[in-house]
Amino acid sequence: MKKRVCVKDKEFELFLSEEEIKRAIGEIAFRIKRDLSGAHPLFVSILNGAFMFTAELMRHLDAPHDLVFARYSSYRGMETTGKVIEIMPVTTSIKGRTVILLEDIVDTGTTMQYVMEKLRQAGAEDIRLATLLFKPAALRCNLRPDYVGLEIPPVFIVGYGLDYNESGRTFKDIYRLVK
Ligand code: 5GP
Ligand code: MG
């Protein structure tokens, strides 16, 4: 595990180890299993960022469930644009289903608020949000994630699925920007 990494023009320092991240995901899995075993939920994993979180979470789940992917984008560089772009919608029928959104990080909450409204309009019966990371101080809307891995301060991070201009996604640990 490296203490510092360079991604493009920026330097980042170790912030969360793979071990800490995996422990947090194990706890989310435990809570989801406790709450929703028997509900046959549909997991909707939000690309690109949530791919590592999703893969790790799925290792813990055994009760029947389905998994699909959707893709939304709102970030450019290190900032939110405030606008959400739908790149790949959910194509499966979600009418009457228990849906669990899997997101890498909730920052302003704009993306998840938008996606949850879309799923509601499409007839989902119950919509829950599981996010690996949550920056409560950055939240700009009335959104309460149901399952949170780790709460973090409003810093810019990369790794474990999160990118800086499409680089740095595949680090096993999470790094924060060095000011
Ligand atoms: P929100 O809509 O909540 O403001 O932003 C959510 C999306 O912005 C996340 O899914 C993620 O793609 C991106 N994002 C938010 N904070 C960070 C961060 O610290 N690092 C990276 N790489 N992406 C972030
Ligand atoms: Mg994301």
C-alpha cells in the first residue's frame, strides 16, 4: 500500500485502507441482509464509480436478488456541475420492486435525488440508498442514505472506483487530495 500517489497533475495521500473499506462494506451487507432478506431486491449499481463497491458487496449476499447497472454523471474534474446527465438508464422493469441503489459517494446529493425520483416515477415500491461514502457537510438537499459505509469530511478523494478525470479508479485503497 503506497502512502502517496500521483494522478495526472495532482498528488494524493492515503486516506482509507482497503481493509477499512472492506470492513465497512461487510457491515452494509449485514444490515441489508437483516432488513431485506425475502424481499428479492433489485440492486441498481451506479456506474462508473460503484463498480468495486458493488463487486465486494455481492460477495456477502446469498438470499435471492437481482443486479443491474445504470450510469449517471455529474462531476467534471474535482467539482460537481450541479447537473445530472443520464448516460445509461435502468432498462429492467422496476414496477413494484424493492430497489437498492448502490452508489460510491454521496456529496451534494444531487445525483441520487435525481435517480431516486426517476425510479419512483417508474413505479418502484420501495427505494433504498446504500452508499460506500457520505460527505454530510457537502449535502445540499434533503436526502438520507439508508446504508452508509463511512462518513467523511468534504475532501476530494480517488481510488476504489472513484476517479480524477478517469484516472485513479483502480487503486485498492482510497487517497485524498494533498492541498
Ligand atoms: P453528488 O451528486 O452527490 O454531488 O455527487 C455524486 C457523484 O459525484 C458521485 O457519484 C461521484 O461520482 C462524484 N464525487 C463526489 N465526490 C467525489 C470525490 O471526492 N471524488 C470523486 N472522484 N468523485 C466524487
Ligand atoms: Mg458515482
